[in-house]
Amino acid sequence: MALLLAYVVHALRARITPVIDLRLFRIRSFSAASTLLFLLGGSLFGTMFLVPLYYQQSRGANVLHAGLLLAPRALGSALGLLFVGKLIDRTGAERSLTLTGMAMVTVGTIPYALAGPHTSQLLLGAALFVSGAGIGAVLMTAMTATYRELSAEQMAAATSASRIFQQVGGSFGTVVLAIILQHRLAATHEPSGAFHHAFAWALGLAVLALVPALLLARRKNPAPDRV
């Protein structure tokens, strides 16, 4: 804690540009987007860690098969980025699209938190596709909404800081979910229940990310020209 406080004081006083410019947190949309990306990173990378293990330990899949079963999420993410980019240009509704994307991530995580040994593989694949599309949408819309409140000089620092928060959130989420999974496996020796518990925590991260998504700024409509 003392080291963190010392860094904050140094970063605020330094004349050179720090790795993370703490002054950016005075901007509400940047603070909201950074928190959102941290939580999204935790849910994203945490579930990427859990899903292959779930298929191997609960469904008896081999390593290659378990890896291939992640393909729907990658496809959904690519399509989400593609279509949301067009929707932003057309509507400018970044905040609404971010909330929709996070809702999709949440909905896509629910089947894994409730899955049983005989849950349809098609349903689980569709859930991964939906969550992937939501992730692709949020990654684009969250920072697009923030950039509207930043000056050109602030954008480079904001971009690097947002990536750092996403990566740190991913590491945090993976570690937390791994600890939870290991603890439940040691306590119950029953993989299905342990994975349900871990996925429930991943679902909690996704739900929690809806809060900062609500704090993103709405696009301001330009004032009509006076005749």
C-alpha cells in the first residue's frame, strides 16, 4: 500500500509522461471504461481458462477437442467487432451498445454456471458465440465512448492504460477463478459442482461490469443550426 501511494504521488508530480497518467481518472468516462475493461478482462480470460478444463474434466474431451470448442467465442468476437463498428458509425449509441454487449456476455456465461453432464453441446457452443459477440462489442464501444471526452494529446496514454487494465484484470480473474476451482475440487472431489461454482464467480464479474457501463457518457446531440 505504501509503494502504491508513493507511485501515485510520483506520477502526479512527475513532468515526464508516466506509464499510467493518473490525471485521466478525473474523466468519468475513462474511469468507467477502465473499470469495465478490468472486470471484462477478468471474466474473459478467466472463462478462457475454465472452459477447456471443464470440457476435459467434466466431459472427457481431449486437449485438442477442448481447444477447438472455443472456436465459437472467437467467431462471435470477430463478428461483434465487425457489426458493432458499423452500428457506431450509424447510430453513435456507444453506451447502449456497451450495455447490450455486457448483457450478451452475462447471458453467454449463464449456461456454463448451470450446465450438467448432459447439457446440450449445441447450447454451450451457442453460449460461447453469444458471449464472444458481446466481448467484441464491448472492446470497441467502451473506449470509443471515452475517446469523445479526451483531447488528442491524451488518447495515446488512455489507449495504453486501458490495455494495461484489461490485461491486469485478465490475470486477476484467471488467478481468482483458478483458486476458487482448486478449492472446490479439493473440498468436493466432484468436478461438475466445482466448475459450476467457478463459472458462477465469472458470471458475477460480468454482472458487476454492468455498473461502470452505466457510467459511460452518452453521446451529446449537436445543437441545431440557427437560421
